Amino acid sequence: MKYNSNISHILILFITLTCLISCENRQERENKLITISLNKANAENKKLSETIEEIRYLKLNTPGDGDLIGKIDKLLFYRDLIIILDKGISKSVYVFNNKGNFLTKIGKIGDGPGEYQMPQDVTLDKKNNEIIIYCSYSQKLIYFSLDGQLQREKKIGLRFRGMHFLKENKLAIFTQCIYNYQDNYGPIPYDFIICDTTGEILHKQFRNKSKLGSSIVVISTDSYFTDYNNDIYLSWVFNDTIYKLDNNTMKAYYRLDFGHKSIDKEALTVLDNSQLLLKVISGEFWAKLSPVLMADDKILIKVSFGDMKENEINYGAYYAITSLSQNTTSIFKITENDIDDCTVSFPISTHGDYFVSVSYPEEIIHQCYDDKPNLIGVNEEIIEYQNPILVFRRLK
């Protein structure tokens, strides 16, 4: 009996030690920053067909009243719906079904209930099946049902450029150098904030250079948050880190290594974005000038840089694709679109395994000159005054 008891104690000790080592190793892996190497020397020139596994198109129908989308700034997919924000031209939010048929326009321009002057961003409350529009002019959140019916609106008292709705009625927002102030809180010079839907601050992070009355030049992207495998990631212009939300805190998860072309950390604290952009264009720095997107076990990054040769600037934008499973990265520039007549623009969203970009009819027609546009699977004639075409590309 005593012998068996000793064996039991040894087994318990062994299992405990194994668990402790396993937990330590897991914690070490979780805390270790994953480096994505973006070496300019490895950059290649490729045709579009060399990078695409599958491609399909979706024409967005034009309503009978001819109401056209001016520019797609944000693109959301939910169930069988496509939600589109045009914040600068038509200043509207549109809803289409997954076949491209127009369903409704959400809200309208104005100062009344359910109306907005400047729709800065749109997000989804998936638990309550609601579309949330943020009006930066009146600093309010406006809630609509999926079919466009006004539910309620709340004054939030914060200004920001991007948002993502979290669980438990929390909102993750990114200000990018916007100065915020609340009477009950004081100055809030932070780029990342988690608040409730009334604007009460729950967490703040990444102190910025904003000051009261200051006008800081920023290079704004249309999306800062990426939703991938039920995790929320954050990235922004002139930053070499991709963050992942963990317990209401953004933790560094990926680091972008540009080698000797990395942006100088001191320059980030001294120069504004317009000055940093000049250094990127002149070739002094590399920079990530678009949101990071994730789909199909891949991270897609747009890398921009310039080279100064004989007093002339050669500026270019490259794609960087990282395979998460293989931990490899390829950098390339699309030199020829040998598939269709769409513009090869950087995607603005993802849907399933696809990266989704936008092609505008006037651009397609301009590229084709006298020839008819060649779009696989689009049989209807493309005319200038119609809504954009969504291009779904699955990468190799």
C-alpha cells in the first residue's frame, strides 16, 4: 500500500511539473512577437495571374432613381448582406444582398433623429443584428435594424476615425491623433480607446501627439481594425507593429521588419505624417500605408517605398503576402494584369477566403479605350454611370 502511495505521489508530481512547463511554454509563445520580414532585396515583379488562385466578380445594381455610390470607403459582409459606406461623396450607407441587388439606404443626411451630416464609420452589432453608424459631426452613434429601420441613437462625445463593436456593448475606437476632451474625464490624447456606448472610457492606449487647437496632418486609411478567426487586430500608417486585442488591451503580436529601411523610432515622435511620407517617397523609409487584411491563412500588406535615382524619385507600392501556416513572406509588384481589365487596387475587405477590392466602371472603360471590357463572369455591358464592381480574389 505504501509502495502504491509513493507511486501515486510521484505521478501527481510528474503531471504537475508537466503542466507547469507546458503553461510556461505556451505563455512564452504567446508573449513572443512574430516577425514578418519585408526585405526589399527579395521583391519580385509578377503578373496578376501568378498570384491569383481564383477570381470572381459581383456587379452592384444601380437603383432605379440612379443613386450611385461615389466611393466605397468601407465594406462589410454579414449573413447574406453587403453593407457599404461612402463617407465622402454620397455620404451614405447602402445595403445590398449577396447577389448585388440594392436593398436599401440606411438613414439620410440631416440633423434630425436617425440623420447624419458626416458618416465617418459603420460597424455591426451581431448579437442584436444592428447596423451602427457613427456621425463625426454630431459625435453620435445611430442604430438601425438590418432592413434600415431606426432603433435609437446615442451621443458618445468622442471623435475618432475608425471603430469596431465588441461584446458587452463595448466599442473599440481609433482616433489617429484626434484631440478628445470630456468634462468628467479631461484630456484624452490617446489613439486607441475602449468605451461603452455612452462614451465612458474603459481603457486607453497609445498616447498621441494631439493637443488642444492643434492641426496634425494625418494619412487616414479607411479601416484600422481587422477581424480574423474571431480575433480583432489593429494596425495603422507608419507603424511596424500589428496588435491583437486581448482582455481589452491591444498587445503587440506581429512586427514588420523593413531592415535598414525601417522607420526611425525617433522620427515617429518628432515628424508629422506628411513629413514621414516625404521620407518614404524619397526612399529613406519603407512604410505600410494601407490596412492589414487577413484571410485564408494569409496576411496581406501593402508596402510603399521610393528610390532616389539621378535626382528623380521612383515611387512604388508592393504587395507582401505572409503565409501563417508556413511562416513565409513573399514581396512582389504587379507589373501586368493578364486576367481582366479591372484596376489592380489594394483590397479593402475580406469575405471568407477572399480578399475583396473595388473596381469602378469609369476606370475600367478608360483602360479599355475602344475595346469592350473583359470581365470573367460579367456578361452585362459595363457603362460609366453605374455602381462599382466588387472583385473577389483568392490568393495562391
